Amino acid sequence: MDFFQTADRDPEFAEELPKFITEIKEIFEPWEIKEYLESVERVGPLGHVCTDDKYETFRSSGALLDDPVGEAEDIILVERIKKLLLII
């Protein structure tokens, strides 16, 4: 996700995005990419390392701030990545 986000801000990364997508598709099977992207529930530093319970504990204790705009941006980014990576 970092590469895609950086490509939105940096023209040099944006130029490399098609090559990056091609390399991902060469490394992983379409079903692997689809399965992974459909399993994404959260992104960010704790996205893949916290269980739902631990994430909720962090959030409810104030260690993670509620950020509806950031969460919406993440959802849009994941959907965009799905479109770019799942096109065969």
C-alpha cells in the first residue's frame, strides 16, 4: 500500500507503478492476490499483527485515534489496488 500511496504523490513512483503491478502479478497467482485483498480488514502498522480484540483494546484505550477520513481513504485505496491487481 505504501508504494501505491507514494505513487499518488511522487511522479517518479507513479512512473514505476505499472512495472510494480506487473512484478506483483508475476510473483503471485491471481487467486493469491484476490484472497489476500479480500481478507484485508485494517491497514496501517497494526493492520495485520493485531487480532480484532487487541485492536479494539488499543482503540478503546485511546492508543489509536478514531480517524473516519483516514479509514475512508484506506478503503478507497484498497479498492483501487484491487482493480489494478485483479485485472487480468
